[in-house]
Amino acid sequence: MTLPFRILLVIVIIAFCLMLGIGWMGAPGYTQSELVSYLLLAGLLSLGLSATGLYWLRRGQGPIWLQMTVTYGLGVVIAICNIFLTTRLMLVASSDAPLLVLLLLFGGVVSLGLGIGLAHTIAQRINALERSARELAAGNLNTRVEPQGNDELAALAYEFNRMGQQLAESAAERERQEAARRDLIAAVSHDLRTPLASLRALNEALADGMVEDPATKQRYFATMRAQIGVISSLIDDLFELARIDAGALTLDRQSIAAADLLSDTLNGLRPQALAQGVDICADLVVSLPPIEVDVRQIERVLYNLTANAIRHTPAGGWVRLNAEHAPTNAGHIAGLKFSVQDNGEGIVPEDLPHVFDRFYRGEKSRSRATGVPASASPLPVASLRLTAAISGSTANLARALVSSLCSPCAPQHSDALRLSPCCNL
């Protein structure tokens, strides 16, 4: 709407109001022109003062308390001017005009006083918000504002406090992640330095001709291959985490039998278990329904869970793999639960809440019972839950030496089968 049209609309509204006022007052015909003149003059004066006040308020000049005080003052001035202009038309004696003006001035002073008090209160609350915002911007994330009342400013104070709380929590989490990242870099550097130092020593021994016995050479070569495998595994874990963070991990869901997963894991880790003197076995139940997962990713998760169990089990101990139904409350099979049990040292209670944090590394860098490094890095355990979740499964670790992996059944089996009365696995 253009400005001329707005002005025309205002004039039309004023004229319509004047006609209504004339008709309502029932003024005689000879006083109508005089009434219109006074009313038009009073209306134009009121509109002029109001427009001036609105223009000044929209520019936001001066503090809030001053703007509100001027607004109240304009209302009082407009009322007094209208009374002065229309005193001759009122049905009062001319001697009553000073009394009327005095009463108006008294009401105006009271109105201004209330306006100043209200403006001062609002200005104080806004200034408190401003000071808190400055402290928050300066880095004091514990800054809070005391909400007063139940109005819009109180709601703003509540939202400000909620924002400050979220910022403080985010900053604390960021600091924790940064500290964990530094610890991880130190841990990965240490884990890389150990096999690299071993490779260097073995390579120099072979290059200098210090080893002549063929059997010893083969043992050196086997050790070097094992150390290269440790480094390769660590790099693969770092690459896997990077792919997960970037959302570039693609899944190839296939149906596979639970017995096949357990047997593949068992066969792949049997040499490691034998070398460490750990008995490893699996309860293979052919009647379990197949699961639909990314076979490579789930095999990797199950492999790492079992490898960690072997690594933390002393010589003469045992590691057992099994699978069972994972029912819902209605009794329908939601999937299968793969468990890895051992009689090793377990997880330190203070480490259990953080065991799946990707940058977390427990206090013990070596197994007390076996003397074997606790892990090539904290990355394999940290990536288990991420990989399992992306694959549609869930991974959990318990204090009581049990690791579990729950995977969904294939669609053709998930709704048709019900939980067996007893599963002796």
C-alpha cells in the first residue's frame, strides 16, 4: 500500500468518524460546521503528534524508558490539546475549564509516573539480559539471568538460560572430545611406534647378516608379517571410522546363517587362541533363522568382539561363542543375539560407561593376566557400535565378561517364527 493511498484512507476514516459524531451528538444545523472545524483541527493535531511519535519510536532513538515516557507524554498532550480546542463546545461553563484542565494535568502526571516506572522496570530487565549476553559472548558460559514475572521478557530469560546451558554442555563435550582426541593420538602413536621399532630391529638384524639360521630367519619373517598386520589393522580401523563419519559406508545386505558366522569367526581366530593358550569354541545351532545384514561388516564386529575376548583371557582360559533368539515383548523374534563369553579379567567398572567412545582409552594399556597389549588401539572397540548400528544391529559390552551383538532376522523369518520355550545354547 503506497503512502498517498494510506493518507487518503486516513482522511476517509476521519471524515466518516466526524459524520458519525455529528449524527450521534444531534447538533443543530447551524453548529455543525463549527463542530466539524474543531473536530477536524483536533483530529489533525492528534494525528500529527501521533505520527511524529511513531516516527521517532520506529527509529529506536534513545533508551527504552525514554521512548515509553515520551509515548505516555504524547498521549497526555494530545488529550489536553483536544480539551483546549473543544472547551467551547462542551456543555460546561467557561469557569469550569481551568478545573477540567487541572484534573487532566493531574491525570497526566499520574500517567507519566506510571509510565516512567514501567519503562524503568522493563529497561532494567533488558539491561540485565544485555549484560548477561555480553558475559556469555566473552566466554563465561555459566552466566544466567534471574527470570522475573511471567511475561515475554521472563520467557526470553528462560530461553537465554536454556541457551547458556546448552552452550556450556556443548563446550564441556567439546573439551572432553578434544582431550580424548589428544589421548588417542598419543595412544595410536605408541601403538604404531612399537611394531615399527620391532620391524626396524628385525630388518636391521637380517640386513647385517646377524641371523644365519634358516629357522630363525623364518621366525623373524613371521614376526615381521605379524607386526605389519598390526599396523595394517590399525590403519584399516582409522579408515573405517573416517568412512563412517563421512557417511560413505555402503551396505550390501545379504542373508546368512548364524552357524556360518560363528564358524567363520571361530576358524579365523583359532590360531590366535591356540598361540595364547586359550580354548575357543562355538555352540552351532542349525535351526536358528538366517539374518539379513551386511555380512562383511557384521563379521568384522563379531571378529573384533571375539579377538578382544581372547586378548583379555589368560592362558588356560576359554572363550565361547553362541547365538540365541532375541524376542520382542510380543514374543515375535526380532532377531538373533550373538554372545561372546570368556573367563578373563573383564572390564574395569570405571571404563564400562566409556568403552564405546571412539577416543577413549582405559587406564590399563596391558592385560594384567596375559601381559599382552590390551588392544592394538581403542579404535576397534569404538567402531563396533557405529558399524553395528549402520548395519542394523546393536553391540553391547557387559562387566560380567559377556559381549553381545543383536542382528535382525531375514524378512521371511522375522514375523513367522516365535520364541522357543527353551534355548540350551
